Amino acid sequence: MKITKEIEKSASELIERTKEDLSADSWLKKAVGYGAKRDYKSAIDAYLKFLEVKLHIIRTRPGYGANSYLGLVKYYVKIAECYENVRHITLEERVIDLENAAKYYIKAAEMFKELKDYTTVQKYYETAARCYGDIKKYDKAAECYLEIAGMYNKLNDKVLAISAYTNAADFYEMSGNYEESLGIWLNIANLDQDTGNIRGASSGYKKVGDCYRKTGKFQDALSYYMRSAEIITETEHYTEIAGIYKDIASSYGDLGDYENAIHYYLKSADLSIKGKESDASSSYRSIAECYEKLGGYSEAIKYYLKSCDIESRLKNYRNLISCYRGMAKCYDGMGEYKKGADMYFQSAEYASVDDKGSNGAKEGYRKAAEIYARIAEEGLRKGDYKDAMENYKKIADCYDRVNDYAGSAAAYGKYADLMKEINYEDAVHTYSKTAERYARSGDMKQAAYYYTKSRDYANSAKFYRKYAELNKNNQFLVAEGYRMAANAYKKLKKTDDEKDYYNKAISQYILHMEKLERMGEEVDKEDIYKKIAECYNELDDMPNTKKNLEEALKFYNAGTEDQKAAINALLSKTNAKLAIKTGDYSTAGRLLNDALNLFNKSIKEGNFDDVYNAFLEENKNEIMSLLGQIKLKPAVVLNVEQPVQQLGSGAFEIKGVISNKGDQDVYGVLILPNTPQGFRVLKSPETIEVLKPMESTDIVIQLDASLSGEFKFAPLEVLYKDITGNKYMKASNEISINIRGLHGEYRKETMGVEGGYNYLVEEVIPDRSVSIFADIINKGAKGLYISREHPDRIKEKFPSNVSVIWLSSVAEPKGFRQVSEALPQPHSQKSKDIVNPTDLVELGHIIREFIEKNRDSVILLDGIEYLITQNGYEEILKFIQSINDTVASSDSRLIIPINPKALNLQQLTLLERECRVL
């Protein structure tokens, strides 16, 4: 029985061992298979399972010892290789796997150390170090090499130990651990010195110096560099000696001892010049920098030139750039600015040649431009305009090379301003170049300004229009662009375009002012009124010129005397032209002379730009021409008295006197009525065949009014000829009259304005439209007057059967109330007689409801241009089309006055299709 139990036990143990062996073989087979398929993660797991089983076998079975354990080393290597070969998605995964790979390589190295296979030990420590290096764990990589070095030290293999120490020191430097690194380098140097390796020892001490220098311990660095130099000078390795001298020089430089630094840089250069020229050149540049710091600019330039000579031969452009910039700073420090600028320019030229020097080129050209600008300004101060011009051209050239077109344009502009005093045609050509560059920089206003100076008025107008388009959200800037474009068209003698753009400018100035007032913002009214006046002046609209100049003067404050002088000059000229129109040449002459003096003062004392000064000069020339004309003109004056209306009637009489204030006869004196719509002439003054000098004649004109209201107008004009047959025309002075009591009288025909139609009246001022409207309501029809004009002014002119709508975005004005029950209630809760110009739905509702309540009525829609600016042309066309059906189905009439210049031809044509044109 006992034998049987032992056999059973032995059989059981055998079976168990067999299972373990099979399990180990299975895991190993799986690991190899996974590795072949590059499924390294699964391979690692299988290898680890294999090792687990195998290590259990070694620990539990008799006959297995240390050698059996060491026999597993190749599997530790396999695991390390798998960790290294795993494909990683994230950086964190890669770091973890490479750390694991390094650990298994180290385990393998330690096992091979037990096997005394030192070459393989070195191999796997180095492989581990490589893994640590790849994940930037340089301290751990250094520790691997220290293990190798320690191993070879024990084996007394100094050469291999030094090699390993060198790698360890390099890795410590890479980690920034200079204290550990310099300790190792010092150990290396001592080992090399013990073995008689002079170059190695010198290199080691140099490395110690490098580490001290990197930690800021310059004196310690210097002592080890000196020690390195002492050892190496015993050899003939001049390149290495030169390098150490350079390090010594650098350390002296770090300590601020530039004289000793220069001494050692010179020694380095002397040794390098016969071998490696680039090193000699580097030393020369360093010498130059030391002299520069000492303020020895001449010596610095001397050594920069030595370096330049070498680098030019070597075609090393980057170092050439450095040399030229260094020389530029030196010349700048010496006050030789022109040479400094030239050096910066040359550095930029070399940077342009270098493929990677584009940024350096830009910096060089800009620095050169800055210094050329200083030189130019100094030339201007000294009155040396030729030198200033030369430098402005250089500035422009520099900025052109870096595509800084605004900088280039500014320099060309200054050059041209100086050139125009010498050769105006050359200046004009340069002004054109200036304009082109401003255009390329995107500055449309400056481009247009310089095209004006180059007398290219077509491009001037084009770019002022572009300037207006770019600033379409700022009505003031749009107006500025239109006004300057109009000035250019004036030079081109394109009268229609000139007038069109002056009118557009006026409209935009007004809209700008109104917008700011609505928003409650501060408005620079003096400037805006002045600019509007200048536009009216160019349109030869003297009444509006005068009105706006007077408004401008109300707002100008102290400290703007130059502006006030310019405005007063324009106002005097305007009043003079108005006096000429009435034949008052004496007053005109006095005013023109006043204007001339004020223009001269404005030009002399005002701080205006060239364009505005040219505008003032043009006005001066016009004054001189007018003074010449009025000396030759006969002085006829027509004065009328203020009339008195007879009660209950529209007829009244105007008396006056026509006088010849000149010294020559005038002939064919014809006095003509000049009355508004709604007045009929009952009796006109008779023609005077001859009016002698200083002779006067009484005149009488009788008129009959068909409209009530207050009127102000110049009732007469006089036509006459001088002795040579030249024809003249003058207006009388203005009168004011209030016509009352005519509301029930129907004195005029309806002028063919049938009910059921829209009517378009093409006129600048809506006089005719108002006259038609008044004629219809005087016959008993109810009227709706829609206007931008304040309602109180309109109500004074019409009877109570006229309702008024004010197109305004402001609140209800003081004293403004509903004037007629015929006017429908608006949908909104705002004032019943005010409609926001952008609320076309509300306005359309009011018109349609008015027509429905008053089938035989008349509506005057004054302000269509304003509605277009607020809503757009397309919206207003649709609005008129939407009202058409309502008007057509009634006996009412919709009258729309329009300034045809406010629209283009296509827009006007489309509007005419919707209306009858009167």
C-alpha cells in the first residue's frame, strides 16, 4: 500500500509539472504569435504570463538555480522591445510605455551583468538611456550612463569609462543640471590627464567652464578656461586653442572686462585666420562689439570691416547682415547718420539675398528710412533742400522695398513739395507716384488729394468718389468726398457732374447735421455751414451762399480767427455779387476790396492745406476779375417802395425809382415784372429809351394776387444796354406783402389737373406745385399738404380746408395741433400730424383714408427726395405704385414735386411712368 501511495503522489506531481510546462509553453507561443502580428500589447501580456509561470517553476522545482533565472533575460529584452514598438495615440501613453521599456532594458542589463557579459550590459543600458532621452527624462538617461561608467571603472577600463561619463555629462546638461554635469566633466578631465590624454583633459576643463558660465559663475568659468588653455597650448591643435581663447574672451566680456576680452579674441583670430576663416571672422565681430561697448566706434568699424571681408568671400549673408548693422549703430553713435543709414540699407540688401532674411530685410530698410528721415529734417532746418530731397527719395525707396506704400507715399509727397519750387513738371510726376502709392495703401482720400496736386483731375474725382463709397455710413465723410469730387469736375469743366456732386454734398451735409441733432450729439455746425456755403458758392447760388456763411459765423468761437477771416472773405464776395446783380457797383467795389484783403490775410495767416489755399486763390482771382468788370459797367439802380394792400382785394401798387448812377448813358431800359405764381400784372412800367448819367425816373407797377398769405420777392428786373450795345440785367430790392381775404375766391383755372391721377412736377423749388395745389383748394377742394417744412409755416399760407402732415422723427412741436377733422387718425399713438419718414405704412394709410373721406381732394407730397434718402428709391417707387389705385378710383389728385437732378435717368423714367408729368 505504501508503494502505491508514493507512486500516486509521484504521478500527481508529474501531472502538475507537465501542466505548468505546457502552460509556460502555451504563453510563450502566444507571445511570439502576437509579436509576429505586431499586437505588442497582447504580446507583452503573454510574455508576462509566461515569466510568471516560469519563475514559479524555477522557485519550486529542485535543480533550478540562478542560471535558470538568468536564462530568462532574453524575454525581458523581448518585453522591453514590445513596449518600445507599441503604437501610441497620446503623448502620455508613449511616455508610460517608453519608461516601461527602459525599466526592462535596465533589468536585462543587470541580468547580463550577473552573466558578466559587459558588452551586452553596455548595450542595454544605452538602449534604456535612449528610451529616456526620447521622452526627455535626461537625468534618468544620465544615470544609465553613470552605471556603465561605474562598471568600466571597476574593470579599470578608463577609456570606456570616460566615454560613458561624457554621455552622462551631456545628458545632465540637456536637463539643465549643470552642477552634476560639471562634476562629471571635472572627473573626466582628471581621468584624461591621468591617462595622458591632453586634448581630452583640455576639453573636459573647457566643458567645466561652459557649465560654470551657463550658471552665471563667470569667474569660475574663466579659471577653468585658463586651465584648459594651459594644457592644450602644449599641443599644436590650433583650432582648439583658438576656440578656448574665444571662450576666455567671452568670459571676460561677461565680466565687463572688454579690454582683456579684445586681447583674447585677437589671439583666437590670429590662430584661426590660417585655418578656419569663419572662426576668425566671428572673433573680429566680437572684437568690434567690445569696442562698440567701450565707445570706440572707429576701432569697432575697423574690425567689422575685417569680418565683412571674410564673410563676403564665404558668401555668408547672415553674418554680413550682422556686420553692417553693427557698423550702422557705430556710425549712428558717431553722429555720421548718412553712413549709418547706408549701412542699414546695405544690411537689408544682403537680407533680401538670404532666403530666410525677409524679416531682417524689412527691419533694415525701416531703420534706414528712419535715419534718412532725421537727415532730411535736419536738411530742412538748415535750408539745404537739395539734401532733404535726396533723402526723401531714399526713404521712399526703402518703404517701397517693404511694400509700405503709405510710408513711401508720404516721402514722395514731401519730395514733390520741395521739387515744385525747382521744376513743377517733375513735381507733378512725383505727385502722381505719391497718389498711386496712397491708392495701393487703401487711403483713397490721400490718393485723390495727390491726384489733384498732380493735375490728374479725372483720377482725383474717381478716388474722392471711392472715398465717399468706403465711408457710406458716415454722411459727413460722404459729403466731403462728393464736394472734393465736384471740385475735380470743375477743373475738368464737366459742368453737369460738378453741379450734381455739389448738390449731393449739400444734401449729405444737411442729413449729417440732422442725424446728429436727432441723436442729441454735439454738431460742428460752423464747419458744416461753411462747407455748405462753399458748395453753393461754386453753384453760383449767392443767396444760399450768404445764408449759410452767416449761419457759420454764428457758431465760430474765439481762437478760430483764420477760419473767420476766410468766411468773412467769402461773405463779402457773396454780398458784392448780390450788389452787382442790383447794379450797386459802388457797394460791390467796397465789398470786393474788403474780400480781397481778407483772402490775403487767410492765405498768409491761416493754417490751411494746399487744396484749400488754392480755393482761396481762385476766389481772389475771381474778385480781381469782378473788380475789372464793374469799372466798365453802367451803374443802374432800381429801388422799389414797400407796397400797401387795399383791404378786401388782391390788387396793389408798387412804386419805385430807377436811377443811372454812372457816367455814361444807358439805352432801351426795359422794366419787367418778376412775380411769384399766383400774381397777375395789371400794369407794367413803360420802356425808357435813354437814361442819362445821374438821371432818375419814377416807376409804378400794379399787381393782382390770387393767393392769400405772406410773400417776399424782388418784384422787378431791369434790362438795358450800354453805348457799345452790351446787355445788362439787374433785379430790384425785395418787398414783403401779406395778402388776406382771398380764400373764397376762385381766381385761377385748375391748369388741366384732372382728378384720378398722380402728377409729377419736375422743378428744383416746388413753386409751381404749391401754386397748382393752392389753385385747387381755393376752388373749395380739401387738401392734404405733406412736407418736411414746419407745419406752422404752412398753415399761415392756406385756409382751414388744408390738413398738414409733418415728415419728422422728432416729438410733437410746441403749438402744433390737429388743423382739420378731415385728416384721419393715424394708427399709432404718436402726434396725429407727425409721421416718421421711415414709416411708409402709416403714411400710406393716412393718404388712402384721406382720399376715401374726401373723394374730390388734392394731396401735395413735398419731400420725395428726403423719403428716398430715408427708405431707398425702390421702396418709394413701390409706395407710389401702392397709392395709385386709390387715387385712380377717386376724383382726387396726388401732386409730387421732384428735383430731377436728385435721380439718375433710369430712376426718373420709372417714376414718370407712374405719373403724368407737368
